[in-house]
Amino acid sequence: MDWKRKLTSRKLWLSIASFVSVLIIDRGSTESTASQILALIMAGASVIGYCVAEGLDDAGNKSESLQ
């Protein structure tokens, strides 16, 4: 499985955020609360995507310097 591709997929994170939002509203919270949690999930996804990309870039630079 290509974890880099999975973790940086906007479709994955939007699906997760939408699912969580629906659960929150279903449990009786307001749409405002669901929107705030949705924003936190998407911000977290951005951080994860950045970390994965930087890690891959660093790994690529390391292998180039060894050659």
C-alpha cells in the first residue's frame, strides 16, 4: 500500500471529516461545532501531508548525497 499517497489524499481527509461531521450532528451537536471540528481535521491533514512530503524529500536528498 502506498501510504504516502493515502495520507496526502484530500479525498481521504474530506471523507473522514464529512463522516465525523455527520456523526457529531447526529449526536445532537450544532452545525457550528461540526464545522469547527471539520476545520481541525483538515488542518491536521495539512500538517500530516507536509510532514510526509518533507520526510520523502529529506530521504531523497540523503540517497542522492550517498551516490
